[in-house]
Amino acid sequence: MEIINDKQNQAVSTMDWFITIFITAIPLIGFIMLFVWAFGSNAPASKANWAKATLLWFMAGIVIYGFIALVFGVALLGSMSN
């Protein structure tokens, strides 16, 4: 049976969420911190889950953006060939 760390089960305070959201707003550093919180062992479980969900949203956005860029790129090339 695994012993669960009390820090991982503690509620994240409002000020901690404020700082977390502020850090994620910083380009590149925020993205790196999402990986640290998502896959590091020191983050509370709720923050780790939030970071994993945010990374999934980033991936979904990149896929959608890539699809839209591809569609518009093909349309642009098609209109230039006429």
C-alpha cells in the first residue's frame, strides 16, 4: 500500500492559484512550468491535474490551428495557380 503525501492532498489556496495563473501567462516559462506541475512529484494533485488538462488544451489548439493553416494554405495555392 502506498503512503500518500499530505501536501499532494491539500487544497490549493487562492493566492497560489493567482501566482500559478500569473506564471502560466509568461511566454515560454509558463509552458515549461505546466510540464513541471503536470509531471513533477511536488505539485498538489489538483494543480497537476489542471496542468495536464491545460497541456491537452494546448495540444488541441495546435492541431486545430495546423488544420486551419493547411486548409487556408491549400486554398491560397489553389487561387494563385489560376
